[in-house]
Amino acid sequence: MIKSDNLLKLKSNLDSIPIVEQLIDEISTVNEFSSEIYGKLTLAVIEAVNNAIIHGNELDEDKSVFIEYQINNNELVFNIKDEGVGFDYSEIPDPTSPLNLEKTNGRGLYLMNHLADKIAFNKNGSEVELKFIF
């Protein structure tokens, strides 16, 4: 792990998730976020990092996940980037569709979309921006 001002570099290992939880705890405490904002941040950001580690970098510990965050006025923005090839984020099936209810994957992006106030992917899907308004 490498941490500098507003940037965190993690190995692609699920053992990195508690570091992300600690970062969210620190940001939430310093900014006195409500439990609602804290819950949204925790679920959405950890899901994005989890996706970067598992799907983006395919658990390759030689690859890193980069987390950058910025706080401006009443807005918190997280950028989570992996070193994978990306994915077509426009082709994600709706996990609430009757055809997909039995599937065990595809819910993370759905959650991120509903928890963040705004979500955007870069052109190949290897970077996601999550924006939260508080």
C-alpha cells in the first residue's frame, strides 16, 4: 500500500479491502458524515474496489488499484482505477429483471448506480468515478 495526499495505491488482493474501509472511516469522521452518507460510501466504494481487484486486475498482485478522492464544498468524488483491460459498462444486464434474479453476479454495478449520486466510467471501463453529495 502506498498512501499520499488523497491517493491510495493498493495491491490487487482482497486483503486490501480493510484499508479502504479505514479510509472511508477517516473521511467520514473528519467530515462528520451522517450514517446514511457513510453507508452509501462504504457499500459503493468497496464494491468498486472489489470489482477492480477481482474483475479488472483478476487478483493479479503485480497489478494495482488506485483510489483517488477529492472533497469540494458538499461533494465527495472517488476515482477507482484498475490496470485491467476494462469492460463494456453499457452492456450490464439489470439484476432485478426476472431473467437475472437467479444469477450471482451483476449486482455490484447496480448497487453503485443507486448509492452514488453520479457514476461515470472512462472509455474502456477500467476507471469509475463515484460522486456523493452531502
